[in-house]
Amino acid sequence: MTIQVVPLLSIAIPTWNRAPFLSALLGILQQQRIISGSDKVEILVCDNHSDDATADIVAQHQQPGAAIRYICHPENLGSDYNIATCHNQAHGKYVWILGDDDIPLEGALATILKVLETGDIGLLFLRTFGFEKDPLAELPPSGNGDELSLFSGVDQFLNRIGACLTLISAMIYQRTAIAELDARKYCGSNLVQVGLYLGAAQHSQSFACFNRYLLAYRKNNGRPYDFSQVFVENMHNILLQWQQHGFPLKARLALERRMLIQYFPQGVVAMRRDRSIDVRPARARFRKAYHDYLLYWLIVEPILTLPRIVAVPWGLLCVVLGRAVSGDLMRGLYYLRHRFSSNQ
């Protein structure tokens, strides 16, 4: 009789036609898994019918004992469906849906496994930073203090991470808490991962956040999307759906307030600076979702409605203040300094 061992962690990688990035990522993961203990981790590659060398790259890494599973769809079913497959086909107690172009820093996997082995955590947030050329050269300072922050309430946790909840590679969630959930129900939202994270959060009492950087992501390497459709309307609707199933109102309000302060100003400023964008649909979506929030009327509404010559400076001021409140101001200054020096 064969006993099926459940991996502690499934690293699920959705991919499509990015074989060079995938090859680099699999190489990093294989090396870190050998160091940390390969029997605790499975790697799942979900291929959205690539026509490049993706299948060959995976085969090269599927060595004996490598525990890499490969699923290739018979046709391109869309990024949401591919991400949903990552959840539906994962075997681990925990799942890390990891972008194929992201880079775990040295020792990241061992650090993650150590935390997952010591507690029953619903969500584990990985601190991330964006880079353009060299992640090591562009690594911001993490600051001093404890490596890990623990939270017993989901409202406190969401108030800490804010819009980072939407970053697909930045969260590890407890799959066994929502094992029966079919992630395909969130297809079409561009936020499949958020539905999964909120479900895991609702069924958990313990949350954790790394305070040092463990993951680097490539800037400006994603697909285009409608900012207000995805992060205002779709996000709000997913939150309301989970609230109807018992997700705490206090936690939803904490997250949405945080996004109004930390995240939305930057996106709305970008819209106002692009003269080709009609902001009226975005304003309608914001008003429908956030009309009860004083912060919306003080911060976001002026950026959307004031003349551009006033709205943009006001928006930039809100961005700076929002980063200061969220603790990311130094990170932004570090990035600007690095970018300036690299152009010398």
C-alpha cells in the first residue's frame, strides 16, 4: 500500500511563452529546494499552451526526485484560468502561486519553510521589490527590527499589507483551509488570487508578514489591464462576496481604507497624466464602491475631477504622503536614487 505524502508547500507557476524566464526561475528553485529539503516541496508548472521552448525547459528540469509536475492546456484558456488551475491542481498544505518572471532571493525558500513548519498560518506575506535590470544591485534596505511580524486578526494583517494583497507572487496561503473551493469562479476578474487569499483568511486566525525582502519582480513586465475595472470594481465585488460568507466587515474596511491611502492615488495620477484616457468610467466605479468613505472624497475624487494642472500635483502629494504612512517612502527614495545614479 502506497501512502501519499502531502507536500508542505506547492510552488505553482503559471506560464505562457516565457521559456527563458521560466528556465531561470526553475534553476533557482531547484537549487534552493536541494538546500532546504526537496521532500517538503512540489513544483507545479501550468502552461497555457505555449508554442516556444517551455515544454523542453520543464523536461530538462524534471530530473529523478525533482518533483516537478507539468500541466499543459490544449489551448490558451486565459491567464485567469491558468492561475485557477494552479490552485485546483496543487497538492500542498500551502500554495505559493509564483510568477514565472519573479526571482526568489538567496535563502528565501528555506526561510519560508521554517515559518510554515512552526505554525498553522492562514496567509504569509513575502516582502517584495521591483527591479529593472539587476535585483541585487537594486535591492532596497530592509531596515532593522524583527524578521517576521505575526498577527492574530485579519484586519490588522490587511491593514499592514494593503494593496500588496493583489500581488500574485507575494502571498503564500493555506490551501487545505479552502481545499473544496474551485478557483475558476473568479475567472474574468484578473484577481483570482485575491479570492483565494480572502477565503484562506476567513478560515484562519494566524497571519504573518516578512519584514525583509525575499522576492524581486520585474517592473513593467505584465499584461495591460483596466486599472479601475480590476482594482476598484472587481476587487470590491470579491470582498463583498466573501463578506456575505462571513468575512469580517472590519477587515474589508481596513483593506479598502489602506488602498485609498496607499495604492489608488498613484494609479489615478497615471490616468490623469495620460490625456488619452477618459476618467469618467473610473470615477463612476470609484463612486459606486467608495462613496461612503471620507478618504475617497478627500484623496481620490479631487484627482479625478479637478483640472489636470491642479489634480496631478495634488495626486503626487497624496502619493508621497501615502508612502510615508505605509512605510514605503524610503524604498521609493532608494529606487529614485538608484535610477538616477545608473543613468550617470
